[in-house]
Amino acid sequence: MSNLLSEFLNLFPSDPLLVGEVSSITNEVRTVTLPDGSTITAKGVAAVGQKVFIRGGAIAGIAPSLPLVDITV
């Protein structure tokens, strides 16, 4: 029998799902500004100004344009 905790942790993706706004495009690489003001680069299809989901350095999809609420726990 394997370790139940490790099996449980394997159910979750290793890379977090981030959301941000595309601020610039250089070749096929998009620069995405995250809600905290930091920037990351991601590959994928999106236009400048669109909100996107990013996972593992790739654009996972277009995010809805909803108001952002940041809750500190």
C-alpha cells in the first residue's frame, strides 16, 4: 500500500493557475501583468488588454473580465 498523503497530493496540479492581463506581445510571447503588479511571460494566443489564465508558462484560456477581489487570509 502506498502513502495516502502522496496519492492525495498527486490529485492537485503542480503549477498554479494564474490570472493576468496581456500587456505586450513580442513574436509569439505574451507579457502578462499579474494583479500584484509583477509580470511574467507566457506562450499562447491572446490580444493586448485581454485577461488570461496562465498555467506552466502557457496561456490556458481567456479569463472573463470581472472585477478582481483580493482577500488576504
